[in-house]
Amino acid sequence: MNNQINKKSEEEKSFSNILITSFTTIFIAELGDKTQIATLMLSAESGKPIIVFIGSSLALISSSVVGVLIGKWLSRKISPNKFAFFTGLLMIIISVFIDYDIFKNYI
């Protein structure tokens, strides 16, 4: 009985940790990006902030569903260590291309 209580407590903790981590990560990543600026502009131009909120919320939810589904599929195909390695490698490659693009303008 005590093991069941501990297991349920761990599952709830895991759920809340994942929820808080995903919310915080996405919230911070979306602050001040082009999506937020576009939403701000659409709201200002249309004068209908509720409709813009609904539309932009549905768009973010839809793109998140795609990310979650691809992530779930990838987790079945690739081990977490390989996934972390390839993700890190992809970030390095993107950084190199961005750095190159920035520095070629100064050379």
C-alpha cells in the first residue's frame, strides 16, 4: 500500500514537473519573438484583441501538437542520449551558420 502511495506521488510530481518545465520553457522562448510581435501588430491593426487571441492561441496549440507528435515518434526511434547528441549538434550547426552570416557582412 505504501509503495502505491509513493508511486502515485512520484507520478504526480513528474506530471507537475513536466508541466511547469514545458510551460516555462515555451513561455520564455516566445517572449519578444516574431510571433509575439506579429500578434501585437494584428491586435493593434484589427482592434479585435479577443479574435486575435483566439486565432494566435489556436495556431500555437496546433504547432505544439505537431512538435509533440514528432517528439513522440522520435522517442520511439532514437535513444534519449542520441537525441540529446543530435539536438546539440544541430544547435551548433545552426550557430555556425548564423555566425558565418553575421561575420561575412563585416569582412
